[in-house]
Amino acid sequence: MHIRSVSGTQLGRNAGRVPPCLSQQGVTLMTSTETTTPSLDVMDDLDWSGLKYTAVRVALELDIFTTIAAGQCTLEEITGTIGASKRGLRILLDALCPLGLLHKDQGIYCLTPTSEAFLVRGKPTWSADAYLVIWRDRDKLMQAVRMGTATLDIPRLTAEDLWANWAAPALLTWPRSAETARERWTQLGITEDTRPGWLVLDVACGSGVGSFVLAQADPTTRVFALDFPKVLAIAFQVAEMMGIREQVNFCPGNLLLDEFPDEQFDVVLFGAILYYFKSDDVTAILRKAYHALKSDGLVVIRSLIADEERCQNEKALLVALEIFHDAPHGEVYTFSEYKGILETEGFTDVTQRGEFLISAKK
């Protein structure tokens, strides 16, 4: 941080005053020997990241990956199908190679495992629509900031296709996701020996992997998976691949509109969903969770959590910006905000475990 030089007269006028931004405890003024050299590294990193994103977005908009999957693999064939500039397309295709989305050999372009799995239209694991919706909407971010209103409404029922598009990659990636989910349950002190025969309500379950690992670990555990019907179709396939299909009840519904059964569940799990709603709605949802739990039951919230001053957790704060223009009332909450809501609704032992987990007991 640099302190600009001032004249003796100015110093006289301002003697004894501490600038408000430096008056907080813990702020240290730099001496002349403690200067920090300005750097453009952060801007250069952003520029490179933006260039990569732009290249992939253009490729998706032009349907390049689907074109190559259909057998159009030379520059001439791709150009003829897409109808773009030959030179421009060559430069774009070449740029996609070091990004790991294309491979080039003697002028023949082919897909990589990643692009073939997720970026070819019509594949069960096609997920590009979800990215394109978000990326196109980012073009309107300045408008959203100026007006203070979201330009999308992702939580609404008509966004069901988008939620299903987000869940679809799990048809391939579920083994890796399952490892992460097991680690998170271990963080919570929950293993197959902790409470056998659990009943688990997985709210806005997505692919379902987060709760399905509990059923894998204990054949007496039963999961009730709540989400939109098209999302549940993905979760159904994942459950079959994980070998626990018979342990899952698939419940089409809406976490805002539907009531939960009273005192039936040992665990209520929320994935990355609560930050799409305003605090009043979060309160109402967690109240339903409280009533749905048995005595001594556990609510688990897996979510990005903002730091208390909202100035340090980069991922959480950038997602907060994303949600601001994706959901009319969305907010990435701090731990203290979640704690306040949970305790108001009667939960105890509210604890943050790691970067993404909050648990509380009834």
C-alpha cells in the first residue's frame, strides 16, 4: 500500500488525524523502506483466463465439438459444415488443442475424452448448455449491477432443463464425486458404523451422489431424493450404477413449495442450493428440515460459505456475484448468518467443518 506524499502545510492541517480506513485495529502504516511494487500479474492472469473462456465459448456457440464428432475432422470439412472463415477457424481449432479439448495430428482434428464426453450435443452427459446459459448471462452483469436486479431466475421450475444439464456429467464422474462425498461425511464423524439404518432426506439432490454413498456403505440406509423430475432421471441412473437403486425413493418436488414429513429422518442434507434463496426462504426451508428430523437428527448444509467480512474467500465471493444475476434473491451467506437462522429454528451444536460444510443437531 502506498501513502502519497503531502506538503508541510497539509501535514500541519491534518496533524493528529488518522484516515478512517486506517483507524481499525491491526492496520499498520508502511514506512518508506516497506514499499510494495505494483504488479499487473493479477490483470495478466485474468486476461489469460478470459481468453481461454472466450475460445471455448466461441467453439460451443459454433458447435465445433459436435461437428467433429459427426466425422468432419479436417479444417476444410469443419469450415464447410460450420460456414466460418477458414483462417479464423484454423486459429481457433489450434488454440483449443493446448486447452485439452482437441487433439491435432497431421491436420486431422479429433476430440479428447473430456470434449467427447461433455461437449457433444445429444450425448447423455452433454453439459455445455448449462455453461452457455451462464456465460451468455454474464454479458448482462453490468446491467444487473446498475439496476440491482437478476437477469436470470435459476431457482424457478422452468429452469428444470438447466438443473438436469448440470447433473448429467455425474453419469461419468460419479466415482470421483463419491470419493469426495465420503471424505465430507468422514469430516462430520459419520461412517457406516455411526448410525446404521439411517433415513436420509436429500433436498435438491442433483445427481444424488452426496447421499448415495451412505446407502453404499450401509445396506439398511434408505435415501429419499427430492428434486425436479428431469434431475431425478439422472439420479436414478446414478443410483443404478452405484448399486443402491432399491435403497432410494425418488420424490419429484420443490423444496420451497412442498412440505416434508414430520420427524421421519435421521439426516436432512442440502447441497449447493440454499444460496439461491433470500434469507426468509432459507429460514422457512430450514424450519421444515427441523420438523422433518427425528430427535437428535442432523442437518447438513454443503455450500460455499462467505467469510464474515466478505472480502477474503475468493470463490465464495465470485459465486455471490454469479448468483446475484442468476437468482433474484440469492445470497452467499456467512457461517454466522447460517448459525443465526439454524439456532432461531431450534438447532443446536451448529458447527462449520472445513470450507464447505455446516452441521447442526435437532
